[in-house]
Amino acid sequence: MDIFSEAIGAITSQLSRLWPQPNEKPQLVNGMLRPCPGTPNCVSSESTSPMSSIAPISFSGSQEQAWETLKRVVREEGGYLHDEGTDYLWSTFTVPVFGFVDDVEFRLSATEGVIHVRSASRLGISDLGVNRGRVEQLRRAFQTALHHH
């Protein structure tokens, strides 16, 4: 490793320490996405609260194809994949300009023919609808990609 990349590595790790890490590692709890914390900067298709509830992403056809399409769409839309299982996906999106990090999680439910989704900001109280808007954008991109595959 040369001195230059060591210096870059040191700067990067210092910067990433400034970002709040998620309070708990995003993961499934009892086979479901974690509930939203009750602040208006989280939406989840498994939430029953009108404030945070959002429709899951539906798909038809094979779940493998739907899952691969989802991962591709997340990357194309600027997401970074951290954890990808056969039915669970954790990605992060950075909000341009402000650089806030949002955690976006997905859970495939083959029996329902849907992909459940949870999108939450790590900082702030209100997200000005960013998470809801992003889920709708991902939904549109996913449906388009799935039908043109």
C-alpha cells in the first residue's frame, strides 16, 4: 500500500466516523422489517401507522428475477448495497447536497408476491417527504425494469 492510498484511507475513515451509524444494524426482526420509530422521516410497507405506511412493491413472475431486478434498480438509482440475502436487502442512499444518509431495506415475500420496503433517515425529524418519494421512484423504476426485461 502506498502512502497516498494510506492518506486517503485515513481521511475517508475520519469522515465516515462523522456520519451517524444506524442505531441498530438494519436487519429483519422476527422475519419482518423493523418498525418505524414514529418520527416523520421513515416509511415502511409493514407499518400500520398512516404517517409512515406505504404500499409494498408488487411483482409478478419469478421471485429470483424480481429480486435481481430490484438490486439492479437500487444500484442504478444511486443506492449502495450493504447486505443482500435471498429475501432481505439493506442499502443506503445519500441525499445530494446535504449528504444525509438514508437506510433503505427490502424484504421479499414470495407468498404475497410483494417486496416490502422500509426507508428511513438517520438524522433529523422531518425528511420533507424524501423517503416516501424515493420509494415511489424505486417502485416506478422497478416496474419499468421488470416489464422491459
